[in-house]
Amino acid sequence: MADISSDSGSHKKGGKKRSKKAPTRIDFTPMVDLGFLLITFFMLATSLIKQQTMEITMPSDKKVSEENQTVAKASQAVTLILAKNDKVFYYFGQSENAEIVETNYSNSGLRTMLLKKNYEIAKQVEDLKVEKVKTKMADEIYQKRLSEIKAGKNAPVVRIMATDDASYKNLVDALDEMNISSISRYAVVDVDSADMQLIRGKIN
Amino acid sequence: MPKVKVARKSTWVDMTAMCDVAFLLLTFFILTSNIVKKEPVLVYTPSSISEIKIPETNIMTILVDKSGKVFFGIDGQDRREQLINKMAQKYGIILSEAEIKQYTLLDVSGNPIGAMKDYLNLKLEERENPDNNLGIPVDSTDNQLKTWVKTAREINRDSRIAIKADQNTPYSVIKKIMKSLQQIDENRYNLITRLEEGAES
């Protein structure tokens, strides 16, 4: 390989002396091999895809002054309790006398419930999406209108309570459901003892 | 004889152009790539529909594995150097030049600060051993993660916090991390997820 193809081999006895022409022709094949080998290496060793992420804002533990506190109406409140073995419980309103329902993370479980609860807003968001495609709305305007809709008066307020036995996946799934069903008012809070009581008989 | 010679000549392909292309592509890949660094533990993140991309700079990563070990790291070698120097100062440990250099090469590290010196002196192969990665303590009595994050925040005010945890991590560990972040007024952060497979509607 890598021969400088001048005259090697072509020199037979008494051959014509044409060897002095074009003496510097290099075989590039090995170099190409090397090049592609390195390309392959870099393609495999690199990550062109950036990681996906989900943004979350947690409530500050500083005391919030009385007037800044958002008081949720009991009718809008939904509480999710994430328990072990991928179980989810929810109830509406306050924890006293609440009727607790067990569900799961599937399409027909939690999502249906949340979408039903958030029906009006989810519908408006859907309409806005259609409008965006139709009118080629600018992204800024879209985002602005989206947040306006989501902050609507009747938007449900969801409290996500994860028990210690729940997995991280459960939490992310629950947060994901919030995004899917266009709920902007939610918080991850600690489980209090009253809620633990509610689900006590149902977890095994 | 001459006929054979002609036939042989015709198989000669000029590889120069192909070589050019190969190296052009190579250059492109070298310039655009960021090499996948091996994390000390394998973490399988949960999936979500979120499509926000995480930036590569100005980021601090909190890595949590299934067993609940916590790792922490920031981007940029110069920042890492500042970070480890400050941390060493805060905890009163002395690190040599070489050890600091070793630290700047780490994406994330997860050891109590007391064990850091030993860890940095380990060989690369030994670092993967789970026994050598004890995790950063996040207990209420000894919360070193808080100090790490606080120190990293002093170095870079604009950085975001990204939590990358395994999907089977118990929530109790995540809760401890979230509580620690809450205590130092870090209320906005990102959870790293992967894209949902088989898009559900």
C-alpha cells in the first residue's frame, strides 16, 4: 500500500524508459480508511441530542404574607397522593369527609380525571393550538395567551403529595400529567398525617 | 503486455477527493461534538412529554442513582477549580495541585468532602467501583449538598440546577434534596427526563 506508483514492477528488461514521468502519485486509500474510522468514532462518541428537561418551581419555605397567599377554593382543589407500587389516590376539596378514589397513571386513569376537571381550559388551549397553526401566530403571542388561559379563574389547583414509598418516576409522571392537561397551578407538598390516614387502608 | 497494463491502470481510483470529504466530515464532527462523558453511575431517567432542551453551559447537575446516592458537578474546568478550592477552604481540607487538577476533569463527583482526597487519588478504573462512590451526604445533620450548591451559586450566579435522577429512586431521597434546595432559596430547577417513547396522545 501507499505506493508511490512510479515504476516498480514495470521495469522489465529493456523496457521503455517512461518511468520518469509522474513519479509522485500517492495511494490515498489508507488515509480515507483512517478518515472514516475517525468519523465513525466521533459519531459514536458524541451526543448531538441534548437532554430533555422539565422545569419546576417549588414554593419557597419563607412565610408568605397574608395578602400574597393564594387561597384555593375547595371546589377547585384536587389532591393527588402518590403511593407505592405505582398507585395513585385522589380526592376533591378538603380532606375531611373526602371521598378517596384510587386510580393509575394510564391514559384512562389520572389523565381523564384531570382533563375532566380542567375541561374548559384544556378546550381553550386546544383551540389556541389550532388557531396558532392556522394563523401562523408568533410564538411570543402564543405563549402569552397560553399563560393567560392557564391562569383562568376556574383553573383547578392540584396538590401533589408523594409518600416516601413513591418512586421518582411517579412524581415525574404526575408532573407530566399537569403539563398534558394544561394545569398551571400545582404544587408538590408533603403528605400530612390526615391524608396518610385516608389511604392507610388502601395501601398494602 | 500493453493490453494488461491498460486494464490495470483503469482500476486506479483517485482517492484524493474522497479523502477530502472524509476529513471535512471529521472536522465537522470534532467541532460540533461534545463527548459523552461517562457518569459514575448508570441513571435511567423517567420519560416526559416536555421538550425543553437543557443548556450545556451554566448548569449544575445533581445526579441521583437508584440507591439514593447523590452526586454533584458543575460545568467548566475553571469554575470547577474555583469550586473545589472554595469547598476545601470551607471544610478545611488541603488538596494538592494535582488533586485539584483531577477534580476539574470530573463531570460529577459524589463523595463526602472528607473522602474527596482519597477519591481523587484513585485510578480511573477504581473510580467506577460503587464502594468508592459513597454519595454526598444530604442528611439534616450533615448536609454537604447544600454547601456544594451554595458555593457553586457564589461562583456562577446564572447557573441553573438540573436534577437527574433514576426513575426508581425512592421519593424520600428526592424529598431530602428538594428540601435542601428549598432551605437555600433555590426554588427553580429542572428535572432531566427523556422523551416519551411511542408518543401517546
